[in-house]
Amino acid sequence: MSQLLFSSSPHVHDGDSIPQVMQSVIWALMPATALAVMIFGWPALLVISITTIACVVSEHVFLRIRNRASAIDDRSAALTGLLLALTLPPHTPWWVCVAGGVFAIAIGKQLYGGLGHNVFNPALIARIFLLISFPVELTSWPSPAPLFGEHALSLSQAMAVIFGGMSPADVITSATPLGQYRTETGLGKTVVEALSGIHYDHVKAAGGLIGGSLGETSAVLLAGGGLYLLFKRVITWRIPLTTFAGCLIPALIFWMVDPNKYADPVFHLLTGGLVLGAFFMATDMVTSPVTPRGQVIFGLGCGLLTYIIRTWGGYPEGVSFAIVLMNAAVPLIDQYTRPVVYGAARKPNQA
């Protein structure tokens, strides 16, 4: 006699697992990460390594404290460490990297119950914590010093910078392009005048040859990694596309109204962390909406808040704050965009 087996959904599985998904995202970040190391040299590699190790070790320690089996094999902690590192300046001191890694895992993830339960993206909430707590360390931007270039730091010099606090004065710039734009236009200068001091152009920005965080390297390589995730169906197009739209459409409108005061949309696309945030952070499965309409609303909110903060807020970069604010709105978005169960009447509170 044959048996009928009853089980909970899902009944169809595509074969992907959490480690496979995390590994796909890590692979997608590798080209831009490698370029960051090539452009900023040994200090960048040390920052990436320290932050990633801090996240992985913290994951193991806090799971043991909670009497849970170690879950570092799922690679989520390693991905959090890599994403956090890409939001940091290349010369971030080791203790800031460690503090960020511990905060990302302990407060941003394990406090809520671990993977799948966190409300905010752990890497972004840690980045905001570091920016508020250590503003000097998080806003010291070295000029690019290619790994094999004339002005490259040796490994011993890089270790002195990261571990010893030595900071070569000749490689520190005053601001990122976004910071320069906000500061100088606030003093009444035109956009062209504001950016002329750092010799900005779109080609250099697209190639990552500008000062900034490690994740502000090449918008082209980051976009390529995002397209790889779309091809692998790790993410969908809705959140990245609407995030870009939410930021670039108002940028286009204000630029057309007054191009001397407001930067063009290409500037907003190529500088800062918009591409990194749109493809790799806003699309976090745990902290983004599950419904198609909800994802569109979420992405538009991320992009619009990014532009608002960049243009009128207290910080020149707004991607981290925008995504975290929209993370907080995800439960409400899901509630009002969830589809009606087949055969059930639509309730008044369902859009």
C-alpha cells in the first residue's frame, strides 16, 4: 500500500542553499574588491581581512554564548564583513574594523535572533554606528595609491598605518567628490567650480580612481556583479532599478532646473555607494519586502531618501541611512502590499 506524505511548503525547491546564495554574492563582489586592493594597496587588503575575520569570529562566539551550533559555514558572516569593509575608508584603524565587525554581528544580527530575524542590514547598521561614533576615522580619505605604483605603501608601512596609527600626511585628501560637492556648493560655488579642486571627471569615477570608501571603486565592476546576481536569480530587478530611479529622476529634475547648483544624475550614479547599495545591500532578502509591489516602493524610497540626504541632509552620503530607514518600514510595506488569498475577500486595510 502506497503512503501519502504531507509536508509544509515550499513543495518545489530550486536547489539553492543559504551558503550557495551567500557565496554567489561574494563572487559578485570579487572584481570590485580586487580593484579596490589594486587601487589603494595593502591597507585596503588589511581592512577587508580584519573586518571579515572580526565578523566571522563574532558569529562563532555569540552563537556559542547562545548555546547554538556554529553557523559560520553559511558564509553570511563573511559576506557581512566584506560588505562592511567596502563601506570603510582604505586606512581605517584596526580597532575600528573590529568594533564594526562585532557590532554588525552582535547588535545588527544576533540580538534579533540571528540570520533571518534581523530588522536592519547588519553591515549598514554597523557602518552608521561607526560613522556616528568615530567620525574622524570614518571621514579620512586617502588618495589612490596603486598596489604596484610609485607611491604604493609596502606591507610593513600598511601595517603601521592600520595597526600603529601612522598616517602618511601626503596621501590624505580633504573630501570625497560628494563631500567636496556638498561643502563647496554650500559656500556658493557652482558644481564645476566645486569639483575642479579635486580634478573630478566621470571617467575617473567610473574606474574608481577617486578618493572614497573601498566600495566606491568601480561602478562598472559593481554593476557587473549586480548583473551576475540577476542572471543567477539571486536578486530581482525591482529593487535595484527602482533605487536608481528614486535617486536619479529627482537628480535629473533639479539638475535641469539649476545645473550650477545641483549635480547631474551621472555624478550621483558614479560617486558614493549608490551602485553598491542598490545591488548588494537594498536587495538583502531578510531586510527587504517580499512582495513585488513592496519591492518597488522600497526601492523608490531608498533612492529618494538617498538623494534628499545627499542634497539637503547633514551628511554628504545618504545610501546607508536611506536603506536602514526603509528597512524599518518593511513590515508596514509588506502588510499593505501582500496579495489577497485566493477566494478571500479583500480587507479594508489591504491596498
